[in-house]
Amino acid sequence: MSVASHERLAASVLMFGFEGTRPDMHARELIGRGAAGVILMRRNVGTPGETFELTAQLKATAGRPFLISVDQEGGRVARLRDGFTPLPPLRRIGQAADADAARRMGSILGEECRAVGIDLDFAPVVDVDSNPANPVIGDRSFGSDPALCARLGAAMIAGLQEASVAACAKHFPGHGDTNQDSHTDLPSISHGLQRLRSVELVPFRAAVEAGVATLMTAHIVLEALDDHLPATLSPTALAGLRSEIGFEGVMVSDDLEMAAISDRFAMGDAAARAIAAGCDLLLVCHRADRQEEAIAGLAKWAAASSAGRERLEEASRRVGQLATRFGAGTLPGRFRPEALRKPEALAFAERFAAAGGSDPTEKPVV
């Protein structure tokens, strides 16, 4: 394979972010070079109509199945706000222990994402909220009971994917029992495998059984499996546990620019390690130079190793199948404002707002 072919293969597993409400020159170049998709942040979106114009432009630029994603969980993690239903944090659904409500919330999220051309929602959080000192999970989780998180997570996944939006169970294999935030540090979990299997992995097994399209990794060290590398970069932790729960969909890295990774690894090295460990789709959400470093690192790794190239080709095939399933039917699609802020969706949101709303002590997540 030529250098250009390796670079295109590398780009095919990259999901990137950019500044502004229109794709800049670098974003358009990445799309032309075969990038898998885009993640939208608050900086990219405005009204629903403006958001749809952006997704339509991105898809038209690609001219192929192309994935547009967002973090739209409900509560304090909601990139889409103006003109969208203000949904509760998952903790409120967990307090009701209502699987029908979880499924309905997934349906609302899916319908509203699909209305503006978004194909993949990085939700639900299925981490078990077992550590009150956790600075990043908190009310994003359904609760502290693994069985509850499993039951409600599976229901929410069903609601999202019935609306033709890919769901994502996160943060695999479990970020709930940490006291550090992987946005700013590298958390570590010291539990043995028996505890991981009886608590952290329970909701992820249920998500796989529910047919979840994607899982997102956690940038945490699982000391029982690898006392050095974060799970995102560890074949022992990531590929081993992925195989154990029987997941055959797309494994998405959390943002490789988070400090847990970027403070410790060069971006090209991190990208290659993540794919080697079992990731299929890499998030690099902010800086163009780091996106280029990720592509270069992957291309160099694939060119140097037949095993590396085969693993990268496998990841690219999985991502392509996901894009064909969820990202092909809206090229460029149709804006559907009638799907937004439906009376029944607003009534659902009001029901849970009356039950308490978001916890004001919880910090926003960027």
C-alpha cells in the first residue's frame, strides 16, 4: 500500500471536532481524505435549523455514509439546548426505577437527534455510581445498583436505536468508582476481576445483549489487568474485556485529547496504541495538529506492521458498517422541526423536573 493509502485508512477511523458553525478548510480536507465523522460540541450548534444546515453541509461534503455524533445525555451534558427538549439527568430516571421512562427518554433523544441529521448519540452513561466522591459521573448515572443501571441502560438503548440513532454505552469498562476526572488526570481502579465482573461490567453486558451499536472507553487504569496503561490503550484490559462480554460492534475511544491520555502519550502513539488495544473509532475533538498527528501515527504503524494494518483494516470495516447502518439514510436528509419539543416530550421532561431536576452541586462536563 502507498503512503496515501495508509493515510486514508488511518483517516477512516477518525472522528474529529472543529471550531465554529461551519466546517473550516481543515475539516473539509479531513472529510475529503476519508475521515469517519464529526463530533458536534456546543461551539458548533445554534438553533435546530442552524444545526441541521451544518449536518447537511457536512454530509454533502462527504458524499458518502458519514457519521455525525454528539454528547446528548440529558441533564448537564446536553450539547443541543436551544429549541430541544430539556431532558433530566439519568439519576432522575434511576430514582423512578422506570424502564419505560428510560426507553421513552431514549426515543426522545433519538427523534430529536435524527431531526437535525445526527446519527450517533454518545449516550447512555451506564457507569455504576458507586463512589460519592466521583467528580465526573454523579447524576449522569442511573444509580449505584448494577442491576438497575443494566435494566434502564438497555431500555434507553432500545429507545435510541428504534429512532434510527446509534446508541453508545459508556464508559467501558466502568468509570463509576473513581475519585479523579479523566479530563484532567488518570484515574485508577484497584478492584479485582471478581468485583469488576459483579459490578462494573454488569450494565455493559446488558447493553451488548440489547444490541448497542457502540461502546465508549474509559481512560482509567484497571490495576487488576494492567497497572500502567489506561484501558483505552491496554490490549489486556480493553480487548480482553471486550471479548469477555462478546461485543462485536464499534468500540469508540473517549477523546484522546483528555489529559489522562494527552499528558502522557504523544498523539500518534496514543492513536496506534488505542487501535491495537481494540478501539475501532478514535475521537480527537479539538486541535487540528493532534488530528494530523493521530493520522500520521496510525499510517506509520500500519505501514510498519502487517498485523497493525490488519487490525486497522478491521476497525475501518466496523466503522464503515456503522456508517452504512446509521449514517447513510440522511444524505443530505430533511429537517424535521415537528419532531422537536413535542408536547408529550415536554410533559415527560416536566415530570422529572418536578422530581428534582439536576443536582446543582454537579459540575458541567466539557
